[in-house]
Amino acid sequence: MGEDQRTGTRLELSYRPTAEDFREALTARAKISATGRRTRWLLTVAAVCAVVGSVLSVTSGEGISSSLVVMLLVTLLLLALPWLQARQFHRLTEGKGEYRAVVDDSGVTVSTEQSSSTLTWQAAPRFVETPRLFVLLSGDRNASCLTLLPKRGIAEGTDVDRLRAVLDRHLSRAGKP
């Protein structure tokens, strides 16, 4: 790690993605994407309808109806969705072993033993910082592509600030997760 005066800043990360990394990244993305906003709206409506339906059913003496049970199950499924998606993403990546990311002034290159992928700053024009990650996001409304850069992957703690500075220099912040 370090800085080469001819090429600018270069930071290296080494990590194994975890299910928690994916959950945190998907939750952050949901807070800024159009799809995430719709899902939160649907979750709120479903929860309000479930509560109102439960109160009306119990106070009228009818008991709990099957449609109310279905609404409660849908609400629980929507709440569990980030966790379920994170587990699936983790299953897709766990066999690839150690990930290595190089961040420099041209973009980000993420490599495993099987593959390598390079993103220019234009491909991921915005990012979100969470307590444990930097999440690079595509520019479309739904942030359909994301790249995780776990802070634990940086060898020296002071390099987290350097990585944040590089991202701030090349990308815009998408919002607070």
C-alpha cells in the first residue's frame, strides 16, 4: 500500500465477503434506490393494514381471519428480504475465496483466483459509507449494480480515511444509510 507520485493514490484491500457485508450493503442500497423506497412504502402499508385489521377483527369478536394471517406473513417476508438476499449473495461468492481490490485514480479492480473485474469511476458514480463498508453504486435509479469494499480489508486503519478521500474525490455520496 502506499502512494506513487507518478500514478496517484493506490490502496489495496484483501477480504472474504460475509453474509453480513451483503446485508449491510443491500440495506444501504434500499435506502437510496427507487425500488427500496417502494418496498419500504409497501412494508409500511402492509404493517398498518395488518394492525388495523387485527384490531378490527379482535374488537368485533370475529377473531383472526386467513387474509389477516397472509398480510402478516407478507409483512414478515418483506422484513426478512434483505437477510434472505444477503445469504444468497454470500452463497454465490463464498467459493471464490479471498477477494483483492485495488483502488486507484482510474477506478476499482476486484480480483479472485477465478476472475477479475475493473470498474471505472463512471461505472459506479456514487457510493454509500456504512459503519463497516464502502458500497459503490451504479448510477441508475435502482442502483442495480453494487461493489463492496469492506473496511476490514484495509491493512492499516489510517488507510480507511485515505480510501474515503479517494472515493469523495471521484464519486458522489448517495446519501446516509
